Amino acid sequence: RPPHLVQADFRFFFNPDIFHQQKPTLTGQRFKTRKRDEKERFDPTQFQESIVQGLNQSGSDLEAVAKFLDATGGKLDYRRYAETLFDILVAGGMLAPGGTLSDDMTRTEFCLFTAQEDLETMQAYAQVFNKLIRRYKYLEKGFEEEIKKLLLFLKGFTESERNKLAMLTGILLANGNISASILNSLYNENLVKEGVSAAFAVNLFKSWINEKDINVIAGSLRKVGMDNRLMELFPANKRSCEHFSKYFTDAGLKELSDFARNQESIGARKELQKEVQEQMSRGDPQKEIIAFTKEEMKKANLSEQAMISIIWTSAMGSVEWNKKEELVTEQAIKHLKQYSLLLKAFTSQGLSELSLLLKIQEYCYDNIHFMKAFQKIVVLLYKADVLSEEAILKWYTDAHVAKGKSVFLEQMKKFVEWLKNAEEESESEEEETD
């Protein structure tokens, strides 16, 4: 190759500037930050002023208030300022920790706390909240959090304000706008200690029961595990069924008092059933178990029918049952034969025998491996003198329940016929003797 080209190639490969050239850059252009990436400063002042102004214009006309809130939701950021919105509607302005109104903020005189203290007015306010939340579904969670917070602030409110909030809360619970789990806030130690929780609960349950049946209320409480916690509304030294019953009965809430008494009874039965089951699992002598259960039955004022149900449940819960249908029947017969003396001790009445028969029917239906064992269990208990022929015939004729009815009646058909024939033969022998 010509020398001048070789020299050019050499310069190309060994020129360091070629390898360290600057990369191209973009200059003279600025990029805008996207709006969603910008962190907007939380400033409720303007939002509060707009809401207060609208409420002042609407005045005490709650229909106008509902329309204003509906229309304003399209212009203002309810999602961001939910707490501010609910504070204003309830207390007239933003609440500081503890429940006092913030001094430096605009307020309105048209709010829940300044309204008339009666159930009809509170029902009208509940409708305002109901319409608002139905229109803006995303406010549901924030509204529930607001109620929880307000309950924790109860000491910061006047007695009249607490009464109105209690009535409103009861109505909201009845309407399903909030969950009964909000009652957790009432178990705050300071509120309980000073009697605020119990007093608030009286007005809350009065308005709730005014809207719904006690059984519906019981279902709502049960759903969130509150059915067994009502006693906690009182300080530890007053946490008894007698005190609870008197307090709420005197306040005109006998339904709630009866419900709590019933819950305590259910709790006591569960504890007793657990103890009897443990005694059986340990293999304690039957005579000891009988003495213990008779004593507990007297203490808890339980009927024999309630006791036989507890003993049956304990007996069936104290064993690890075989999963094979053909083996479980034999296992059940052997196990129940062992406890026939205990079962007999609590079936001295016809009603107790029927209660036991119904428990056996329900158990065999609910536990599919026992479906074919029903007749053999009943025959065993008949032979052990736990069940009488009168009780079995009564169960067969009209005292059975729907669970597995056709299957169990068919199983018992031949035995019942045998009982009837034996009864007829016995009657004819008596006639001949006469």
C-alpha cells in the first residue's frame, strides 16, 4: 500500500481523541413534570371555606345540604379531604386531637352538633350522610374511620353533642352505613373508666333498636365478634351480668339486657362443655364427672335438657373418629357404651330424652360418616336404659327435625315396629291378667 495511506491508518488507530469524543447531549429544552408526579401540599383551608360557605347558604334545610354536597363533589377533592368534610358536617369545623374545634379555621353553625337533640332530626342527618356516601362510594372507608375517631374524642364533646352522635351512630348501624366494628373505640380505657362508654351505648342502642329487631342487632354484633364483649363497656369492678342487666334495664333497654344475659349463659355452657370433654379425654371416672356436672348444673341454673346436650357434645368431641364409615359405627357404639351411665344420669325427664335424640340426629346428619350409625346408637341407648320406648316413638312420630329425616326414619322403621308390637303384647298380657 502507498506509504501515505499506511500512515493515515496508523494515525486513526492510535489517535486517543477518537475514543474519547463527547457523547451528544440535548440542550436548550426543558421537560415538564407530569401532574400526577407532583406532590400537592395538603391544605384544607380553601376546601373548608368552600364547604362552610355552602352549608351557611343551605342553612338548616337538610334537603338543600344534600343537594349542595352532591353537586360540590364534582368540583372539590372529597377523596383527599374526606376527614375535613366529615368534621365540618358533624362539628362545624376541623377537629383538633381530643375533639376541640381548631381556632384558626372558618366554622359553620349548621352541623350535627348544633341541630335539635331528637331522633327525627338525627334520622334526617343520617339521610344526608347516606346520600353522600351512595353518591361517592369511595367515601365509605373514610366515613367509618371518622366515626371511630369521633368515638375516641367523646370526652371532648358536651353531653348533648354525645347524645346526638350516639343517636346518629345507632341509625347508621341500622342502615348498614357503618360496621359494628366501630364499637371497638368505646372500649378505650379512659372512656370506660369515666362511664362515658356505657352512657353513650344507651343512646346508641336505643336508636338502633328503634330501627331494627334485637335479633338483627345480635347478628351484626356476632359478625364482628362483639356479641361477647358488651360487658367491657364497664370498668372491671362492675363487669358482672347483674350490673349490666340493671344498668340497661333501668335505661329502658331490657332487650339488650336479656341478650347479654343469654350470651353469658352461652359462654358458661361452652366453658363447661370444654371442661367435661377434657375430663373424658383424661379418662376420669364417670362418678366424678357426674358429681362435677351436677354441681355445675346447679351453679349455672341449667336445665337437664341443656346439660344432656353438653354431655353429648363433650362425649363426641373427646375422640378422634375413624374416617371410614364401616369402622366408625363400631367405634361409636364402644365409646358411647362406656358413657351410658353418665348419659342416663341426665335423662330422667322425657324432654331430656327427646333433646338427646335430636342431638344424635343432628350429629349424624352433620357428620356424614355417621349417617348409617343413627339406628345402632339409638338401640344401644335404649338397651342401656338411657332412652325409653315412649321417647323413641314420640321422636319417630312427630318430634324429629328435618335434617336427614327420610334416611333416619327409614333406618328406625323396623325397630319402631318391634317397639309397637312389644307394647301391644304387653297391653294384651295386662288385660288377660286383669
